[in-house]
Amino acid sequence: MAAGNLVLIPGASGVGRTVFEQLRAQDVPVRFMVRTEDERAAELRRGSARRSSSAT
């Protein structure tokens, strides 16, 4: 996958989180969506989610 391709991950607080972390480790641009605003979603925003300001 080319590093310039943006990947959207629905359900990033579930199984998609593993995909999110693997792609970010490869410096692939990632956006994520979560259905529920819970601790897992907050952790994505705080922690490993080296994200752009518009990703949610």
C-alpha cells in the first residue's frame, strides 16, 4: 500500500484498533470512526492516535 493513501477504519475501538495500530506503525495515514464515545475512543484520541485534527 502506498503511504499516501488515506485509510478509513470504521470500528476502531474494536478489532479495527489492531488494524489502526499496524497501519500507523507503517506511517500510513489513517482516519478512524467509533460508534460509542467511551474510554476506548478517548484512548485512541489521546494515545497512539497520532492523528490529524479532523480525524474522529
